[in-house]
Amino acid sequence: MQEPDFLSEYQRLYKLAEQSRESYQSSEPFNNIYFDNFFSRHVYDYIRESFPDSESSIWKTPQNLHTLRKSVTRQGEFKVKEYLFNPQQRRVLMELNSSLFLRFLEILTGISGLIPDPYFAEASYAMSHQGGTLDIHADFSHHDHLKVERRLNILIYLNDGWQESWGGSLNLYDKHMNLKKLIFPVGNRMAVFTTSEVSFHGFPEPICCPADEKRRSINMYYYTVPRANREIKRIFFPSDPNFQNTLTTD
């Protein structure tokens, strides 16, 4: 497929960010928004076609009390994820780490000085299978390697024809664990939310899509220079306060 001109997208996206900024910053239970038909059709098709085959060696599927049947990209040779990406995948992910895309996010969220993650710590492609779950959690607060503070998550969904009856929605909860918002993972939808010690989210109910379907997404995380007096925290699952995730950079 011919590589799209990503530059042509940004004038429209910057206007969208300006129009949506107030809604983002006044949303509940924490700052969030989602956009349907976020990319032009040609750009979206290019991104969707970059998604790794489900049988690719790029995947690992860790399972524990809090995560079932959810595959993420593993580290390659020299402990670098990017070593496993093909040119199209690298092009997509580098665009999402570009200053052009960061500027869109800064306008939208009001968070200045955003820093991308060149190591893709827990970021890049993700895929959940039938029966997959991710327990309610708040994400780790700082990048283990770069020591920068995590501020923002985006999730780009690549699931054409997804049915709400299959579940798999990104659920957002308040600090009392009350469900406040559901964002279903339909194709060309992008969700954005600000991360903190109380930005609880997940999809705790098993996905009931057909066996030949997958919940596919690109998950990207953005950082800033650490703010003063911010405690460093690991990923936190309210159902298990003693849980410590030791794989935040893999």
C-alpha cells in the first residue's frame, strides 16, 4: 500500500484539538475524550494494515491474576522492541512519536512539553483474544529507563465491524471504582486520557467476540519532565494492593 502523506492530516487535527480542548479538560471521571473517524480513510487503512499477524513472533502473551489472553509486543534482539518492527510498523509508530503528533496532543490536553517514548515501554501494538481481560488499574507513574513522568495514554482501535455485544470496551472509573464511561474499540476510533494515580481503567469482563476476531489496538504513552514531589508508583490494581508489576519496560 502506498505510504500516505501524514503531513496533510495535521492542519485538520490541530483544528480538531482546539475545538475539543474544553470538552477534554472538563470530562469525567478524569480528563478524556475519544474521536471517531480520527484518520482519513487512506491513513487509517495504512495504519490498520501495519498491524502484526496474530501468528507473528513479535507477540508475547503474559498471563497473571490481572491479565488474561492479552498479547503485547515483546523485546527483540539487544532488548529493543523496534528491532522486530517492519518498515511500515516503524513508520506508523514513529509518526505517533513525532513532534507533529505531540503538538496535536498538547493543544488538546493542555499538557505542554510532552515527551515520546523511543523505547516503547509497554507501548506499540496490542491484541486481546476471545475471553481476554485486563483488570481495573492505574498505570505506572514514571518510565523506568528515562525517569520521566507518565502523563498521557492514547489508544487507536483497528477493529472494523466490532459489535458492542462482544464487550471489550475501555472502561473508565472514578476513584471509588464507579464505572463512569465505556469506549468501545471500533475501527478508526482514538481514545485519549490523562494518567494519574486515580485514572482507573481496564476491561475486566471477558471479551465475547468470535474466536477468529481479535481486539486490536495501538497503545501509546507520553511523558513530561517529572513534576516536583511526585511519588514514583508501579502499576496499581485496586483488587490486589500488593501487586507489583516488574515488567514495565518490557
